[in-house]
Amino acid sequence: MKTNIFMLACICLMLSCRDEVKPMMVIKNCSGSYLSYDGSNYKVCNSDILNGCAHGTTVNAVFVRINKCEVVNDKVRCLMEYPPYKHKVRVIKVIK
């Protein structure tokens, strides 16, 4: 019985950790690259993954929140933080 409960708990944990693909709008401006989803914007730290995506297009993406951009790949041309963003993220996968 304990083994069955343990196995069920492991399966539930594995299912909760799967990647969820979300439709997001790509925002590119002088301050960098962002993804907009459900009313919130997310600063993309590995923006090179969005090189083939134009501003305003919708893509399906998977990302993880991070505390700090280790290497900023953006060619920042202004100091303005626009749009205001909720979190910094690292994009894992983009499906156009």
C-alpha cells in the first residue's frame, strides 16, 4: 500500500514539472526583448533565441524565471525600462 502511494506521488510530481507551452507576443524595442503573456511582460535575458521573431508576432514559448541576467545579449540602445516587466526569464523553447 505504501509503495502504491509513493508511486502515485512520484507520478503527480513528474506531471506537475512538465513544460507548459504558452502563446506569447514578442516585444522588441530599444531597451531589449520581452515576451508578453496574460497581461504581464517578461524580460528575455537570452534574447538571441528570438532573433527569427519580429516585434508584434505571437509565438508559443516555454521559459523559466531567473533572478539575474548572467549575460545580456540585447543590444540596448536606451536606458528606459519599457515596457515594465514582471520577471527576468530565460527562454527554453520557442515554437513559431
